Amino acid sequence: MKRIYFSILLMVSLGASSCSEKFLDLDPLDLATTEVYFKTPAHFKAASNDFYNKMISWRKVDDSNIFDFMDYGSDLTLAVNSYGQGGITVPSTDVYWRNPYKYIRAANVIIEKASEYTGDQNGIKQYVAAAYFFRAWQHFFLLKRFGGVPIVTRVLSTDSEELDAPRNSRYEVMKQVLADLDVAIEGLPTEQNIAAGDKGQVSKWAAMAFKARVLLYEGTWEKYVGETTDFAEKQKQEDNSAKYFTEAASLAKTVIEQGGYELWNGAGDRSYYYLFVLEDALSNPAGLTKTSNKEFILKSNYDYTYYRSALNISHTVASLGPNRKMMDMYLCTDGLPPSHSSVFAGYTKKDDEYKNRDKRLLSIAYIPGQKYWGRGASIAGGGAYYDGRAYPASIVAVNPILNGGFGYGNRKFLTEHRLREDNQESYDYPQIRLAEVYLIYAEALFEKDGAISDADLNLSINKLRQRAGVAPLTNALIAANSGLTMLGEIRRERALELYGEGFRFDDLKRWGIAEQELNQQVLGIKVVGTDYQTVSGNYDPSKYSFGIDAASGALIVDPAVNRKFSRKNYLFPLPAAQILLNKKLVQNPGY
């Protein structure tokens, strides 16, 4: 079995060249090695451009799968999987170990070739900085998944000592990630200075936003998890959380104030929904295209003509329905959750719980009886009710239970383009967006100071709540409602805003509450006292093996007895084949 570090060679396609009589001395025109490449800025640019499709997104690259990272199986979804239940075991191989090291090698090639480049360094500075950014991106990916891992900062050969080295500690990996990001920030252009033809390349602001993400992650991990998941003897030298929170907030504020990004709000009440499915003018009723979106700071770009997703997105994400917990986390228009709100309409009628609610809820969950604009192009009138059939308005009282019989269907990332679904969806995938930067700013400030001012809430989270059509979060609102806390509401906003974007497991783990939240039973739609129970034909008890939860009256999707997530599951196990190759690689605790 070959070492993972040597699973990639840099092969860059070249265009046609002029003829030469010395044909025996010509380099191959189809495959260029590193020995003959990296002679011009265009070479560095072409090589760095390859990093962008190596971020996990819609298209499957090197066996990666975006659906491994969309919150499936978390405490907020109806979807259940073995990871959320704490059921993972040691695999022989893991593409999410192999691929990052392959991409790190490619970044190291560019960095090393830059040191040999005899031309003007300013001409390649941006592309070398991008290599540092993506080396940090991949090391951070490994850190989140495995904890401390071997750090690789040079192009390895078959006798490189790193191949038989022990794992670096998570603190050493973090130090390397932050150092690489500092180099990237210094060398990357601002968004405003990226040429129109190069839009989509990583900017200084993207590097700063990503560093803020990294700092918040590690700061909270050190504060709430500490060394309880470390693979070997205690290796932490100092508590970095306070300084990490300070810098995270500072970086986030700089991006907010100088980046030039804007929350997208182009489609009225359903702006949150259409933000994630923008393609051409036929993808939304307002006729807007991707060019109207200034919210995505870093994205994976797709195009119907040149680079489709080649993935059955819409039918797959439909199963990412919110569960009972998530539905009840969404706010009412008065800025309070149903448990505290005076405007919550209850559950009696099937559409009651959607009344006076957060527009993010109305954007991601199908509403019984609601007609949607673009779905079902064959239906007269152009549009369809939530399940594709043109039901009359009375459907509110008689429709069956959604999503496999347990509740709610998801609409986030599900296209309404009348001509494109089933492997043809071509909307961009957000890797970093402004909404996350607002959330980072608020959380980092609170973690740093134990408090946050209304002014800082207005600068950050309340912009999201304004788009969602709910009252602002204030210190007075918290003081007036027993049981609510400011930290709890900041964390709630992350759940509501970033649902389905792959943050939930990481958040639960870095807050040190994954066991508490993931080991609760998963509930679906509320049946007792609702139309599902009282209207004939809606609910057949024989179809639900786990029955109804006595306390809530909701269907049980997965009972607590099936859920055994533990502290060891905060990290994935190292693949067994890598430990066989390098005996110094210590397995994570508990595996």
C-alpha cells in the first residue's frame, strides 16, 4: 500500500506549443511535471486554481461526499445515522484522511516552487498566499476530524522522516494553521482588488473570516473540552482561549466593516430560501441571478454550461427535514421561542405552528397547503403544493404526514428551477458567508467578556433577525424572560441560520455538550391534540414502531436507548491502514 503523501503528482494540462526541430528535447505537451512547470505567474495561477474544487461541495471529488457534512444525524434533523448515535468504528481507510494530505502536498509544491522562482515575486504573491490558505484549510479539516495529526509543510520523498513521525498535538497543528493564515492574509488581495475575471478566488477578507472561524472553534474547544480528547499525554502549554476570542472578534469586525459584503435580501419573505438556490433568472420568481449575491465570501462555483453539480441534490436534501426540537427552536415574530412567546399559534391545525414565525423556518420547512412557485412545472398554473400535487386549500386539514411519516420536509438547497433538478442543479455552494461572520463576532465577544452590548448585537446578530422578520435580540429581552440566556440565544442563532451547512456537530462538540444533546430521543411531528390525530386517515398508529412521546405528544423517530454518543466520538478514529504503515501513530482514545 502506498503512503498517502504520495498519492498525487502535479499534472497540469498545457496548450499547444510551436514546433521545434529539436523534438527529442521537447517536454511532454499533455503532462507537465514540477521540473518543467512553474516558470511563469500563469503557471502558479493555474496550479492554485485547482485548490478551489478540492473544498468539499456539491460535486464529488476524490470520493468526497457533501452529504457526509450537512448535519445529517445531528440533534436537529429527522435523519438518523450511526455517527449521531455514537456508532462509528475504526475504518481501514478514510478518504477524509487521505484527501487532505494529497491537497496539502499540492500546496507545498507551490510554496517550494515559489522559493525557486527567479521572476518577480510580486507576480506570484497572490497564488502562493492562496497555497498557504488552503494548506491551513486542509490541516484545520484534519484537526476537526482527528485532533492532533502529522503536520506536513514540505514536499515529501520516500525517505522523508515525516512518514514515520508521531502525531503532532492539536495545539501544534493549530499553531501551524494560524501561522499559515497570517501569511495568506498578508499576501492575498482584498475582494475589491480582485479582477472581474478572477472573482471567486480567495481574498484577504476570506482568509480573515476563516481565521476568525478557526480561532472561535479552538478557543471554545480549549474552554469547554480541553484535553479530554487528546490522544496521548497532556501536551497543552497554555490556555489560549481568551486571546483567540479577542482576535476572532477583531477579525470578524474588520470583515464586516471593510469587506463590502451584504446580506442577500432580494426575494422578499423567502430571501433566505432563494439565497441558496440562485442560478439564472428562471431559478426564482424575482428573476435574480447569482450576480445579485454579495453575501458569499468564499464559495464553490458552479455553472449549468461548464460545471454542474452532477449530484442529485434536490431529492437528497429533501430528507434533511427538521425534527421537533429544531421546529421549536425557531423564533416567533416577537423574537422569542414558542415556549416563551405570546404570539405562538400552537399546533392544533397543521399550519398553526408556522404562523407568526421566523422566515427562516418558513423558508426551509414545507408548510401544509402552501403552494410553491416553481415546483412541478407540469401542473397547470406553474407551481405545486408541497408534495407536488395540486391540492385545494382544504389540504390544510387533510394532508398526510410528511417525510416518511415523521414530519417535515426540508427545502434548503432544494431547487425550484423548473428545468433543472436531478444532477443538473448549478447553484454555488457557500464555504464562508457574511452571516457566519456576524455569528462569529457575537459569540467571540460574549465568550471573551461574558456579556455583549445591544450595539454589538445590532452590528451582528440582529441583522440576521431583521432578515428573518423577528424582533431584535437585546439584553432587556433576556432579562424579561426567565430561562433564556444571552449565550443560549447566540448559540440558537447559529442553529437557525447555519442549518444544513455542516456546522452543527462541530458546534456541539466545541461547546462540550454533544453527549447531552445527541443522546436525547429524536421526535417528529406533534400528533396528540392536532389534526393528525383528530382527522380521519391522517395517523395510523400501526405504522410507527416507537409510538408517541407522552410528554410532548410527538412521534418518536429514534428513542434515547439507541443513542450512545460519548466523549470519544468528538474525534473520528484514525484509519487502521495508516497505523499499520506508521507504528508511531497513536489511535484516538476509546477506539
